[in-house]
Amino acid sequence: HSTVISTPATVSRSRHTSTFYNDVVQGLRAQQKYLDPKYFYDAPGDVLFQQIMQCPEYYLTACEMEIMQEQSAAIAAAFDEHASDYDIVELGAGDASKSVHLLKQLLDNGVDYTYFPIDISGNVIQLLEDSLPESLPGLQFQGLQGEYFEMLKVANDISPKRKIILFMGANIGNFTPFAARSFCQQLRRHMHPGDLLLTGFDLKKHPQLILHAYNDDAGITREFNFNLLRRINRELDGNFDISQFEHFPTYDPQTGSCKSYLISLCDQQVRIGDNVVIKFRENEPLYMEISQKYDPVEIDQLASLGGFAPVARFSDHRNWFSDYLWQ
Ligand code: AVJ
């Protein structure tokens, strides 16, 4: 059991015509320069993100881990109350270190399901394929490497059962509230009657706590951001000089928008491959990522605008993080 299903080779073409290349060039040529945070997750990026999740400042992982460890029985009961004969699909599964508790609970309950972890990182999916047989003996699973909706269709083609979709780790925070709304609407269109969605939200809390989570003292989050520039240098033949950029995380407590930037420290030119030269002005920001924070009212609004009805909510003891079950 070790075949990862991934996007057909026609989609990832040679160096200068890949979607990665096109997205990077489009973002760097924009009036307000930006990069897509999904590209953080190459092999070194995966390692750095693992380290972020272990940072004392990055409370999100510990919060959701607590929810999964202590409330898996309640979550499984909610699944069975609102769905029957289902599989589990996880969008952005990562190392699945939180969801394994829930998966184990379902196995213990005798639920007959297949687990479909979906991730943009082929590296992550391969690691899961290698580790799951040991961590969860008897689990039926199929790793899917690629984009969420494309791979959700693949999961539905493989198995006709209803799907319970896990979208944990506050991954939804990587969308602006506007984009989160259209993501939820799109996701709902890819779901069938009787499917459920369990999604994790990082909640608004003291702004300093939030800012610190994205500005850890060891500088791992900074390295995580710089790694994307290094990836561009490596994979797209770029020549970013990392020492000429500064990591600048921000949090706006009013809107809940936590954004990180890399600030150009001087007027400079960056070359990508043979054909592209990007000019940066001194102090010009390169927008790297949003990690949106929500309050419960905003989450209920998002559910209803997305076409979902809230079913249950599971929170950690400090009420810093919630996993919502929607139908
Ligand atoms: C994986 C998107 C949930 O936004 O908190 C962590 C990524 N970036 N530190 C987040 C991230 C910087 C993370 N998500």
C-alpha cells in the first residue's frame, strides 16, 4: 500500500511553464506584489512548518490537539448522529498528527471508512503513506496529492460513500474572509447531500498572543517565509538575495487579519530565469500570507453565506480555537 495518486504529469510541466512559475511571475508582476502561501510547502518548507507547530508561541496546534485528544468521542458521536456510511477526506492533511486521534476513535467504534488525505505536498502524502499503517493498523486509506477540489472528485470516484471532510489546522485562515466565503460556496458545490464538513478556526484573542504566534523568538516563521524565496531561486532559477529582505508580520485586531510580508531593504532587481526581471523599491512589501482570525458570529455568518448549517462546535479549554461541524 504505497501508491500516492497525484495530479497528472501534464499539469506540472517543465521549469519555465509550470503553474508554480506562472503563479510566481504573476504575483511578482502585480501592482501589490504577492506570493501564494500554498508554495511554502516543499520538502524544507514542510520541515519548517513542523517546527512552527512545535514552537511555544504557535498555540494553534496545541489547542486543536487538545480538542482531538479530549473530544474525539464527542466528535465521532456527532458524525454518527448526522451522517451514515461515510468516508473521511482531509484537505491539507499535513502529518495528520491531530486527525489521527479522531481516525483512531472511528476505528475503535467499528466505523467502516476509507481515509483520503489530500495535500498539495507530495512529500507529505508519501510520509503519511509510510507512517499510517504503523500508527493506525487496519486503517483503509488512499493518499491524494494535488489541489483540494480536483482530489475530492477523485475520492468520490474511488468510493461512492458519503464524505465527511476535515479542513483543520485553521487552514481556512489562509483565505481572506471574502475568498473564504467563495471557497465555502465552491466546496459545498463539490459536496453531496449528507456530506459533512469539520473545519478549524483560530479565534480572535489578545492581539499580542496572535502576533507572537507568527513572530516566534527562534525565527522559524521568518525562515519559513524566506524558504519560499529560496525555493524560487532553486526551482525557477531565481536570484533573490534573502539578506536584502526583512520579515514583517502584522495583526489587525479589528478585522482579525494577520498578514505577513517580506520588506525589501533596498532598491533592487530580482531575476527569475532568463526572461523575467522584477524591480523592488526600498521598503516595498511582498505580501506572503494571511492567517485570518474569526469570532463565533463571523463563523456563523460564513457558514450561512457558504450554504452550510452549523451542527456542533468543539473548543479547547481556553476558547482560543474551535472546530465547527457543518452540514
Ligand atoms: C497552516 C495556514 C494554518 O496560517 O497559521 C503558520 C500557516 N504560517 N505560521 C497559519 C502558518 C506561519 C498556518 N496554516
